[in-house]
Amino acid sequence: MRNSSTTTPAVNHRGTPYTKYLILFLALSIGSVWALAIFFLANYDLAVSVVGELKLTNPVVIIILHSPAIAALLIFALYDGWRGITNFFRTLVPRRTDLRWLAALMAIMVAYIFAVRYVGMLFGIPMPPEPLAPVDMVLTFLSMFIMEIGMLAITVGWYGFFLPFMHRVTKSHIWSGIATGVGIGVFVAPGNLFSSFELATAWPIYVAQLSVLSIGMSMLISKGKGNVLFFLLPFWVSASGSWLDLYYFNTPTQLVQLGLFSALVMLLRFVLKRQSGGQLDAPFSFPEYLEHEYTVAKRAPIAGKGDRSREHAARTGVLTGVSPVSSVSRSAEPEPDESVREGIV
């Protein structure tokens, strides 16, 4: 389990072309979904004969919906080999302090989906007459993890790579959250366009919702040292309201959701600042959050090729063919002492 106080200080790698990873991610995710959409818009009959109908069981559709996760895992591998992928999955191991937060967040989201229903009713917004029975709610909620086919892909891709990359660029929770929300919105826009007129016209509000949500997630995942479960689990609960017949998906309901989300994010900011002595946790960034102490541990099971691995090898001459004389920029910060690393297992 990771120590709650251990992260590697950010290192200025001016010679490392991180931008290529962003280009690759956008090309494989947004590029693929929009290429498919344009193909269907240009010649629908030809597209259907080549690709098939745009259904969730279509293998091409499944691959494209998962393209953010595929792109992110490919980037982790390109950056640091198998260790890059392994290190990402290690960030998913909650610390003891994280468990309380994750449980609290899911409970808050349960309250949120019921609040959407009753606040909407106060404003005269039509709602389903009766929600599902409690047992049916539980069964439907669990089945959502399979039915919401793009949920894991968005989590791994947009919050596992794109958000930390935006943190590196903007150094801001707000601007990183907005960039992530807009990015996801552009990614899902073709699906809204092909699904229904109502979804297409609701897209701007959906992007606003995503942006507010992503600002909150930026603060939360930074507190969780890059653990995207801080997004996945609360989002899983918050997305369940319409599935549980608590409310209909329509523009008035979206506006209620946007208002409640905004209030929750402002409350979250207040709580996190108070817990941290008046200052939010610094935004975690790519690739530093993937390169904790286990990256350069003496008994690391998988050899790496990322910045920290190369710097450590250059200092110690551990890797074959690497001289103890630094082959990387001498402007890099010194490696943290052992007291900073303890607690990693």
C-alpha cells in the first residue's frame, strides 16, 4: 500500500517530447470516433456495408468506445514499457485514508441522485411516478457497470492520462477540469448526434456538467495521488439515477444536476482546503504520478525506461550500458532521500 505522504517531486524534463503522447491520445480517441462519424455522414449506405450498424454489439463501435483507455495504456507502455502500465494499476491500490473518502463519496452521490428527483419535483419537472423497488435498484445498479460500456474507458483515458497531462500544462484544477470536460464532450458528441435530437441539443449542458464534474475530480484525484477510483466509483453512482427511474434524462433535469454539481464542487473545495491547512493538494501530473518510489526500488520486478528509471540508472549504473555519469539533463532535481520513500510495499 502506498504511503499517503509520498510522491516524487516534479522534475523539469525540457528535452522530453511529452506532447507526442497528447497528439497520439487525441488521434486515437477523438480522431477515431469522429472519423467513423464523418464516414457515416458522408455515405451512410457504404459505411453500413463496411462497418455494420452503429450498435453497442458492433466490434468496431466497442473498440472506438474503448479507444481512450486503449490510447492511455499504449502511452504508458511507450513511456515506460510494461512498468508504465504496471505503475498505473498500482495507483489504483487505495490507501487506508482513501477508503473513507471513497465510501463517503459514494454515499454523497446516492444522496445526490435522490436530491435531483426531489429538487426537480419542486420546480415542477416531470419525474417517473415510482422509482424501482429497492431490490431492483441494487440489481440494476450492479448491472450498470457492464451496460455503461464507455465508463471504464473514460476513467482510464481521460482521467488516467488526459487530466494529469492538463495538470502539467495548466498547473490548475479549474482549467484542467474544463479542458477535460470539453475533451470528453467532443469525444461523445457523435454519439449524441446519432442517438437522438434531444441528446444532440442537450450536448452543451452535458459539456458544462462534465467540466464542473472534472474540476471536482481534479481536486479529488490529486488528493488520491492519481487514483482514478476517485472518479469511477462516484460517477458510477451519479450516473445511475435515470436507470433507477428516479428521473428522466432531459434538459430541465440536466440543469438541476448542473446546479447540484456546482454546489457540491464548491463544498468539496472548502472541505479539502480546510483539511490541508488552507491549501489544496497540488495537481498530480503526467508522468510524475506514475513514477513513485516503486519505480526505482532496488528489487523492482520490471525494468523501466521512463525519466525516473533513466535518471536512477544514470546515477547508479544499474542498467547495462548506462554510465554513472548522468546522461540526462543535469538540471534534474536530486532524488528524494530514503525517509521520503518509506511505506511503499
